[in-house]
Amino acid sequence: MSASSNLLRLQRTINYQGKRAYHDLVTLPSKKPIISQGPPGYSAVTGHVVTVFGCTGFLGRYLVSKLARQGTQVIIPYRDEDEKRHLKPMGDLGQIVPMEWDIRNENQIAECVRHSDIVFNLVGRDYATKSFDFTSVQVDGAERIARITAQSGVPRFVHVSHLNASATSLSKLYQTKAEGEERVKAVFKEATIIRPGPLYGYEDKLLNNIAIWPIWWKLNDAKTMTRPVHVMDVAQVLANLVHSPQQGRTIALPGPSTLTYEYLLDLVSSLTYQPPSRAPAVPKAVALAVAKAAQAVWWPLLSPDEVIRRYINDADTPGDWDVVGVTPSEIEQHAIQYVRRYRSAENFSRPNIFPPRPIAEEEVGLGF
């Protein structure tokens, strides 16, 4: 009796999984039907096909992981063969589709998007090179991707910009981010613009850089205000947009608290059990001169535009987290995961110590 009841239960489970419900059918704005099937998770099939430009970058890898884990087929455009290898195991067989591309090659871009029902543009550059400056990547490149996406009949386009994007900013990065937004909206009317704050995570250029080069975060006497946001929270927002009707709006994603670089320096120092840096605050003129001289080498170092950004407070823009159904995490909840590697062997397992937050920072509070 026991064996027969187990077989009956197994048969019912198989039959149940084979059935489809009304919510398994989604109709896109283009009237294209999307039908999901299979058990939830890694081996599911959501029916969506998504292209993620910039998938090999910091934010891109986490977005690909979240999409593939849901059973979404992800097109991953790449420039270097080795840069995309870690993305392949993130999805089930046939769900991660690598395609070679160049941001200047319109035929390759069209091939990457022609089967997709949503396209994400995460391509960005925080320092200029002789081959790719800010304008060619964040303005011309963004417009080209959006235009070809629209011409290919893809119904949805998501462009990731920056919280501080402004045409009047002193930073060339923030200027081109703002210009890129306008050019994208001009060629794709219903594009969704995402404006995240500074990202932190395993491969970030915030906590890791503070741990290695604290002297360059003392610029402006470390009084610059910043609103860091967890990369996983932003990746979850982007993944949610695949199933969301949100279109044609700008979504700001600042961190939940406004902090200073001084507090972040204390936070990293406390968590790593490293003494605070005794290096003096470098004057802006000296820092700019050093950054300009550093451009003579072929690997990325501190750039003049980065020095300028260290003096610019993050925009005091209310967040739209409630619109996308995600609650952002405080930096103290995750910082130890990313800076523990900088502890010495004898301090590796010691308890975490957090510096007190200045009252002025807590009064600024949540930005949404």
C-alpha cells in the first residue's frame, strides 16, 4: 500500500507541474504572448528572452545571475572571450547565450536584440581611454543601442544611468550620463531610466578602494556626502522590471542613508582592524596634478574626473524603491563580507565593530 500511494503522489505531482494557470500567460505591450512553464527555479522557463549589454561588468553579472535563476533566457553580448566565461554556469542548458559584439557595430547589436522582449543597457565607463571616452560610450553608444532596439521592435528598454547625472555637473562622467539619458529617450520614447547611487559589493570600487587607497578618499577632508547602495538590491530591481509594467519613467535608487566619506573610512578601518590612515588630506590642485600624471600608464589609475567627483555630494533625490518592490539594505549589513579579506590572520575571526554614526548623518536619514 505504501509503495502504491507514493507512486500515486508522484503521478499527481507530475500532472500538477504539467498544468498551466492563467498567470503563466503574459502579454507584452507588443501583443506578443509570453508563456512560462516548468517548476519554479533554475530549470524553469519564464518565456522571456533578455539581452543584457554590459553583462560582464560589476552590476551586470548579478543581474544575469538573478534572471537566469528564474529560468529566463539571457543574451550576453561580450567583447573578450574570457570575460564572459563565469556567466555560462549561471543558467540551465541553453539559457545563457553568448554573442560577440562591438559598441560601434550596428549589425552585431541588432543580432543581439532581435529575439528579445526586453533589453538592458548597463554599459558605462568611469574613466576615459584613447579608444573609448565618456561620450563615445555613455552618449553615442547608449543612443545607438536604444535606436537599434527600437528599430528591431523590442517593446521594452531599460537604461542604467547614475544618481548624479546632470548636464551642469563639473564631472564629465555625470554630464555624459545626463546627455545619454536624453539621447536614449529621444530614440526610444518608452525607455525606463534607472539612476542608482554608488554601488558596493565584492568587486566594487568603493569599499575595496577605501581599504587599499584611503588617502584618495580624504579629498575634501572626507566631508563629501554619498548615498551608497548594495549592488544586489539594484540587480533585484532590474530583475523585477522584466515582470513589471513600469515603462517610460525615471527611477532613482539612492542608498537608504546619506553618509560621508569620513564615516566610510572609519567603517572600513573598524571592520578590518586596521589603524586609520595617517596620511594628510591632499589639496585638490595636487590631486589633480597627480591624476593627470597617472594617465601616462596604460592601466587605470585615479583619473582627474574622479578627483572632481570626490568633491561632489550625491544628489538629494527621493528614492523610488517602493515602486519597484525592493527594500534597500544599510551598508553595515553587508560591509564585512567585502572587507574581511583585508584583515590580518590573527584578526580574521574577531567580532565586527561598527563606528558610531554622526548625528548629522542620521538626521539626513532615509532618502525615500
